[in-house]
Amino acid sequence: MKRFYADVAVEEGAGGWRVTLDGRPIRTQKGAAQVVPSRALADLLAGEWRAQGDTIDPRGFIFRDMADLAIDVIRPDRAATVAKLLSYADTDTLCYRAEPDEPLWHRQQALWEPLLAACEARHSVTFERTSGIVHKPHDPATMAALGARLEGEDDFTLAALLTLASLAGSLVVALAALEPGADAPALYAAANAEEDWQAELWGWEQEAEKVRVLRLEAFEKAAQFAAAITRLEAGA
């Protein structure tokens, strides 16, 4: 599609902030008003529109897609999103490790245990660790506490969490990415520890390396999206 607008602006409206193209407000892909809760988040959305060239590239709208996810999908059925996020906790990557006598286990222990322990302390929960791939359920009280934590989040934060958790295969990593000062590349590297370990042993396949770069970019942008939701800036 050819670029059809010249001016991109951000303005405050009923219920929040919105992006306008030549004075016309953006709507979601399902036709709802695309109103976001902070000026900082609207600025991220506007930046994607400004960055487009003469031809619009849909791949350049990661922030827009997350905003639309929050408004079009999550808002009408928050319970489904919470359930999906809890499924990432139920089979969290960080809880399933190699056998203790394998070198990979030591890498996983070093990268994963601090993240799990911090999440347990922060949310007063307990995760079950195991070696192998056989499912080991967490205590129902842990799942209930995580569910209550998620239910307290706004639609936009849930959209960011859903993106983060799907990329990491881990709710623990997704929640860690919301913390102030979180190191998104390090968190993604932790979640990707097993794949990176195999690549160190056998070398990266070119397509796999490209996919990892794209997934890391998406992870970083989801963390940036989450950070912008409540950021206070001049005029926000």
C-alpha cells in the first residue's frame, strides 16, 4: 500500500491519547477507536507511522499490533488472556531443565534459578523445578496467586505480557521484563538458553539466526511497550 498521509500527530482525547494521520484519528484493525493510556505509548505508535516510507510495510507496526491486541482481543475477553498467560506458567521453560550431570544444566541453573527465585519472592509463589519434559504441575495456590496478579493488570500490559511470554515460553521471564530497569536482551537470552547452547556446540543455521534476531527485536519492543504504558513525561 502506498503511503496515504503526510502529517502524523499525537493528541489527547476522551479516555487517553491517540495518533492522527492528517488530522484523522487512527482506528484499530477491527474498527475501534485506538486510544491508549499514556502520551509515551502514543508516541511509540506515532513513531511507527512516521518511519514508513513511500510504501507502507506492515512489519513495521509491532507497537500498533499490540495496541490493537489490547483493544480488539483482550478487552472483550480478559479471562481468556489470563488463562493463556497462566498456561505459560504451567509449563514455564525455566522449570524444565537438563539432567544435573549434563553441562547444559549448569548453564540453566546459572541463568534461570535467579529469575525463578526473584519471581517467587516478588509474588509469594513457589515453582516446581524438574529435569526432563514430563509435566510437573505447580501448587494450585501458586497458580491462583499468579492469576490474581494478572487480573490486576490493564489490557495494554496484558497485551505486552502475552507477547513477551509467547516469545520466551515463560511467564516468569515476561513478568521480569516489566520490572524497572529490566535488561530485555539478557532476559531473552536466558529464555533462549537451550537453543543458544546448541548453536554454540554446532553453529548457527543462517535462517535460525535471522529468526532469533527478529524474535529478540519483538521481545525488546514488547518490553518497551509495557514500560511506556504508565510512563510520565512532559504533557503526558
